Amino acid sequence: MKKEEKNYCIYLHAVGRRERKGWQGFDESVAHFTTSAEVDSIEWEEAKMEAVDQRWNQEKRYWLGYRLGKVSVEVGQEPVSVMSPAWEYHKGRSFAVWEEVKV
């Protein structure tokens, strides 16, 4: 039986800024990855770091470095509430529900 793939995200936080005129980039960024590997296994770490490397390639024009933040896993979906400000733009959609992964 093949393991089910899970969606994960990890936060990258800016450490230092490049000297630039104008916009200085985001303070944090999110890298997403999908894998069926067990959390903290070599395969899981490889998938995580591949996503981090892709995100870093986008942010390195603004940042001098980064610090890794929390990792979350998608545990389900929930519909947009009619009471939410998002309802006007996302009627009928659902959003991911994330839970922090203890690594």
C-alpha cells in the first residue's frame, strides 16, 4: 500500500537585507512541498530543503540570509464562512487547515 502524500509548508524569515533603493522585499516567505515520506526522515528533509532552496532563489535578491521557521502540515479543508470578508471573492471555495509539525 502506497503512503498518502501530504502537503507541508515551512516559513523562511529574512536575516539581513541587501542595500536596495525602493522596495526591500518581504520579512518572511513560505515554501510549500508535498511528500509521502515520514516527518524528519532523509527523504522528507530532502523534499523540504528543495522547496526552501527554490524559495531562497527568489528571496536572495533582497535578503542576506534566512532562518527557518515553523513547519505545518495540511490536515483538511474548510469552507469559507459567509461571515468572512473573503466570502465576497471566494464564494464556494475551501481553504486549507494547517497544523504545526513538531520536528
